[in-house]
Amino acid sequence: MKRLFITGLSLAGFLILTACGNSANNKSISSLTGTVKVDGSSTVFPITEAVAEEFGKIYPKVRVTVGISGTGGGFKKYVIGETDINDASRPIKGSEIKKATENGIEFIELPIAFDGLSVVVNRANNWVDQLTVAELNLIWKAGSHVQQWSDIRPEWPSKPIHLFGPGTDSGTFDYFTEAINGKAQSCRSDFSKSEDDNVLVQGIAGDRYALGFFGFAYYQENTDKLKVVPIDGGKGPVAPSVTTINDGSYQPLSRPIFIYVKPESAKREEVRTFVNFYLDHAPELVGEVGYVALPTEAYDHDRLRFKDVKTGSLFSGKETIGLKIEDILKAG
Amino acid sequence: MNNSQWKNPGDRRARKERLFKGCAIGLTTFSLVILVVLVGHVVVAGFSYLSLDFLTSFPSRFAHKAGIKSALAGSFWLMGLVFLISVPLGIASAIYLEEYNRKGKLSRFIEINIANLAGVPSIVYGIIGLAVFVRFFHLQRSLLAGALTMSLLILPVIIIAAREAIRAVPKNIRLGAYALGATRWQTVIHHVLPAAAPGILTGVILAMSRALGETAPLIMIGALTYVAFVPAGPMDPFTALPIQIFNWASRPQAEFHEVAAAGIIVLLIFLLVLNSAAVWLRHRASKKIRW
């Protein structure tokens, strides 16, 4: 038994040693060390992941971790000081600001890209050509009676409609329900939910009678599997695209997305370097992963806000639809 | 009893026998076919991505550059720590319950509870881990918090397996040792444990394999999705094989599904190595028993 125990111990020791040994072959370019903890929205995840990957090439010793918990789930961790940066696909809420203040945690709000929340159907869906905001509201409002496609327009098939949407911890859900149903979180509850937009893509791609919504990037990645629905917000149907999101004609589902940085963490050099790297490389990486970059001026404002440690929110609880983002930032 | 049964009893019994044998073969083949199809599908899908680069690269947003290094290292660490925490605890508990504890109401109460714990869904352990280790003890989302959570999950399994193995050691062995004046400690360490070792080992390895594949508790305590470094100590954040595979499999791009398949192959090989080690150790341990 003793030998057995020793064998076991040495086995465990070996495992640990091999695990340690792996870190030896890192190429060293900058010797900056430290940890940057990011969590939050799955909508923003592709951007932060891309930034973290590029950042790691130059600062291999800084350990950047990125989690996916949804905007709300991420803020729950952020307001108790567990993370340095929160990815958010909507502005921070009043209740979250309150909790943060109670815990003595502040934030610098930095818009980093535009997203056009995309309403999509299956590729084999040949009847939907566009939807009006009123029809979306009819489908998604709390207590909605829409069970079949024909409940929306009588000429559409009498087949059950299968709805897919982000979970209630998601900022995308908050934004969509506010824009379509008039109140954040007010929505029917009998639809398939996931905080991970990829799951929604898979669900809609495999179901002819499905309808769902999520961030523009996830549609961009899957144009071969999904069909995007042009939305009529009162001025004729507009489909989300880089152009229509950028010039503000895709309404009301265009929105800025954010990162929230803890000023306390920004005192650490690795966090400061990471955020500046983020803002410098956002214009090119944002486009690469399928979102729309902000105007250059907006990133300049971001850099200034970050440098001057301007805390507080310019977007929380305010009507910003139709306003130019650089003007909002300038006014702040 | 009717007469026909008396006429041809052998015939009827033989038919039943053949029928049962047929059923058994059919069901075994069925599960084997499913296994072969599953593994075959994974190997075909993932094989092209399997290379040394795959093992030594960090995850990436480009499928062809994505690697499993940080997840593999995370799983190695996790297994090492889980082993160090759960095995001594589990075996010690089993020895106490079987050899030292007086059988009574309390002992039965403990026994039933351990058996119950073994059946608790793993997500519940994740919630306990989040509340106790991550938040209360401020271990953050570290390897140690993950390992402690996983240890809780597999402890009941180890304890039950170890108790069964210890109970299976013939009473005569203990009585013989006592008759020669051995203390309880000497009896346990020199006779009972060596005899029970093969059984205990099997339980331990099965439990470790389960811990290796578990995802839910790790997601609950917040193991991360994108980690591009190798943990250097038990307090470091981490990702693990099943989480990385889950992340790849849920991405929309088809190439990432093949990367996920490659990850599954790595996980399967890892499991196979672990199980072979168990068979070998078990064989060695059982050869040494001589009474």
C-alpha cells in the first residue's frame, strides 16, 4: 500500500510538473505582467476575444481571461469587484449602478462599436420578406397570442412559429424588448433562450419555422444558414448592414455596445495597456468580427474619457436612439 | 402445470435460453455500434485538425490556429489537485467508517447520506462551489476552487467504492492479525488496505474520469471561455478540456466543430490513458497480495 501511495503521489507530481513546464516556451516581446479579467456579454465576446488574442502576441505575459455570462450576469460579477472589465451590449442599468456604488465600485463607460440587432429566419423560409415594428411587437409582447405564422399575416403558413431569443441576463434581450415592447424585460416567456448566441444560430438554422434575434456579427458569420428580415420602423423596410447601421437608417434596432472599465483596475499598468490597445485596434478588429466600427472621433473621445478617468454613464436610462454617438460623448 | 410442459421440458428451456442469448447479443451489438459510430464520427471530423500544433497552441478566433494547450494544462492541474484532495480524504473516511466506527444509528445515517450525495446532480455541486469556495473563502475563479468543487463531487463515489473494497476483505485476515497482537492501525495498514487496494483504485480512477469530463460545475463556478495562458499555480484562473470543447462546438462556423472533434479525441485519449493506468496499477496491486 505504501508503494502504491507513493506511485500515486508521484503520478500527481508528474502531472503538475508537466503542466508547469508548458509555460517555458513563450516568446517574450514585452515583459509586462499581470492579469486582466473580462466577463459579460456574448454579443461583445467576439470583439474582446479578438483584441485579447492580438494583445497576447505583443504582451504574452499579461494573462487576459474572457468569460461569457451575458451583460447582466457580467455586471453581477463586476459590481462586487470580481472583474476588471465588463462587456456590455446595453448601457448599465440604474439598479446596477446602485449596487456598484454600495460596494464602492466605479466605472468608465466606453462605447466600442455599433451593432444592428438582427431579426432572422431559416434559409428555407420563403414567405417572410419584411416585418414591421408593430408586427414584431405582436409576436414578442408579453402575453402574445401569436402561435402560428398565420397569426401574423393570414397569407403566411398555418404552421407553429418557433421563437428563439437571448436569455433574460442578456443585454441584447433588454435592448430588443425596450425597442420593440416599450419596456426592458417585458416579453412573452415561451421561447427558446440562450445567453450564447451561437446556440440560437444553430436552433434557427435547423428549423424552417423558426424566428429569432441576436447581434449582427452572429448573422454576418452565418449568412449561408440564415435569412435576415428587413425591419420597417416607419420609413420603409431596412435590412441591417454596415451601411444602414452606420448611417442610422436601420432603426430602432441599431445600438452602441460597450465595455465598462473599473478605474481601480485601470491603475494597474496591464489593464491600462489593454484598454488602450482595445481602443487603438477596435476600428479594424470590430469590422473583422462582423460589427460596425464607430467614427474615429468617438474612439478619440473614448481615449480621453479613459485617460481623464471620467466615471459615470452617459447612456444609462437615456433615450439615445437617433443621436450621433460622438455628440453624446462630446456633451459628456 | 399442464401436460405439455412435462412432455418437452428441455425443448422449452432451450428455446428460452436461445432467446435470452439472442437478446443479450443484440443489445450488446447495439450499444457497440452506437459507440463505434460516435467515436468514428468524431475521429473522421477531428483527425485533420489533430497535430502537435493543436496541442501546443492557445485558442484562437481562427479555426486553423486554434489549439488546446491552455485547456489541456488546466485539466492536468485540475486532475492533479483533485487527486491530492479527494483520494486521501475518501480513503480515510472509508477506513474510519468500516474499521473504526461502531455500527449504529449514526453510522447508518452517514451511510445513507453518502449514498444520496453520490446521486446529487453535478450542477448542485457547482452552486455549492460558487457560494462556498469562490465567494465565502474568496478563492476566486481559481484552479483550487475548481478542484475543491470537483473533489466534493467525486468524494461520495470514492468513499463508497473504498468501503465496498474494504468490506470485501475476509474477516479472518483481521482476526489473524489481532490474534498475533497487532493493533487496529497495524491491521489496517499492513493487511486490510493492501488487500483492498485494487478495488479502491478502480473506484478512484472511475471517479477521476468522471471529474475529467464534468462541465456543469466548472461553468457554474465560472471557469473561463477564453484563456490563453498556462496556469502557474493553484490560485490561477483556468479553462478545462470539456469547457473548451463546449465553446468550440457551440460556435457557428463549421470548421470549429471539427476543432471541437479534435478536442474530443484528445479528451478520449486522456481518459484512455487514465483507465489503462488503472488497469495496470490494479493488476500490479492484486499480484502482490499473498496470504
